Amino acid sequence: MEGDEEEDYMSDLFIKQDVRPGLPMVRRVKEAIQKEEKQKEANEKNRQKSIKEEEKERRDLVLKSALGNENKGFALLQKMGYKSGQALGKSGEGIVEPIPLNIKTGRSGLGHEELKKRKAEEKLENYRQKLHMKKQANEQAADQFRIRFKTKQEERKMEGDLRKSQRACQQLDMQKDIDVPKETWFWIEPEEEDKKGEEDKEDECTSSDLSVSEKLHILTAYLREEHFYCIWCGTTYEGESEPSFCRCFALLMQLDSSCRIDPWFFSYCSFQIYIANLPSRLLVFAQSFVHIVIVIVSQVLGLYAEKLKANKQKKNPHNKTQQTILKFI
């Protein structure tokens, strides 16, 4: 009968039991935590409180409790018309609860904590002001850098226009048999030019006295009045009475050193110059296009004529169309 008393591991009762491996461990940990918490609570209850803690508890209990009629001060207030729970003030909008007591427990002097707090606030405010000033300084430096970069770009552009004007002036003056320029800086100085003495440099009025924009204005006016030439159009006109004479110089005179710093005004004037030069630019483009078309057509006709001549020498055809084309060519 020993076999009947042994457990049947294949029975439903044994299989339905919860045999998860981690469950007993979780239960043990949970029970240990609960036991530890209960032990802490028991220790807190059984622990003997210090004198300061007992005084604090008694003080808080007394401060939270309201004054009774046995108090002489409260009885005097009631005789003056005060009722328990009534707000202070004639309109009844004052405080209801008494002013709390801030009991000092530290060893510092009176007002030391307030002074320390005020100094910390001042230090924080100074730090914020320094950050704000640093941010403003960085923004100003960035703006100044942008302005300097734009002015440098405009100066480079004016220097390029001045060099173009000097080359054009030198070429146009030589076409009119002018060997000496009106001003020394009207022409481009050669790179390998003999250096003059220091006395001659002191006596002469150097071109460094004028800025690049002033030189460009003067030289543009000279090219316009003397040669009727515009560097932006790239065209020599017959005279000022010509209807297509450009207005570039009149608009360029507005681009002085002050307005060139302003990018909006400079962009507006540059756009006006571009619009003023548009008809002349279209005319030059049309002339170039017609010239290219004529050259291409002439080359095609030349090749076709050579081909016809070669065929004529071989076959000697009597085609009227080919003879007409040969006569035309």
C-alpha cells in the first residue's frame, strides 16, 4: 500500500499548484520589507524624544489652539466688539489667522539670514546683468562685423569699377592721340615704374588724397563728358542728345560714402542703374546675336557652295536652283 500513499505527480492537484520559480522569492522580500517598516514604527514610538522636540511639539500645539474667554486680552477684545473668527479691519477684509511666529533656532545674529538672502539675490541679479551685457556686446559685434564685411565688398566692387574706368580712359585717350592723362591716376600705372624721389612725392598731390568713390565719380564724369562713354553700358555714344544716352552717372552720384553703407538704399540705386542700362544692354545683345547668326549662315552657305562646286566639276549638272545659289554666294 506504500505505492498508494505516495504522491501522484501526474494528478490534477499537483499540476494546478503554482510552481513559478520566482514567486516564493518575491513573497519573502515583500514580507521582509513590511517587517522592517513595522520595526521602524515601533522604534519611533518607543524612542524617547529630546527636550527640544518636546518643547517644539508643545509650542506648536499651543500656537494652533485658539484663545479662550479666560484670557484677559481676548476678553478685552470681545468687550471692544471683536468676535471669534472675525477678520480684522473696519471692512472685515483683514487677516483671520494670527501672524505666525518665526522662532530663531540658529546661532547667527538678528537679521543675518535676511542679509545673507539679500546678498545672494544681489549676486544673482549682477550675474544676470553681466549675461545680458555680454549678449548685447556679442550682438553689436556681429552687427559691426556684417557692416564692415558689406563695406569691404562695396569697396572691392568700386575698386573693380575704377580699374575698368582707368583701362577705358587710357584706351579712349590713346585713340584721340592723348599721350598724357589729365590726372596721373586716370590711367593704370605700370607695375614696373621707376620710383621717384621723396622730394617729388612731397611736392605732388598724390591720388591717395581722394577716396575710391571720389575717383570713380570724377573719372566717370570725365569719360561721360569727354568721350561719351559709360563703363556699365560698355558703349560709346554719339552725344548727350542721343535718346539712348544712359542715366548711370546721374544715379551713381547718389551713391556716396554714406548711402553705400545702407544696403537698402544701395540696392535701390543699383536696381535703378540696371533698369537705366537695360535698353542699351538689349541693343548690344541684339547686335551680337545678329552678328553671330550672319557668321553662321555665311559659313553654312560657304560649305554648301563648295559642295555644289565639287559636284559640278564631277557631273557638270544644269540645275537652275544650284546656279542661282552660286550666283547669290
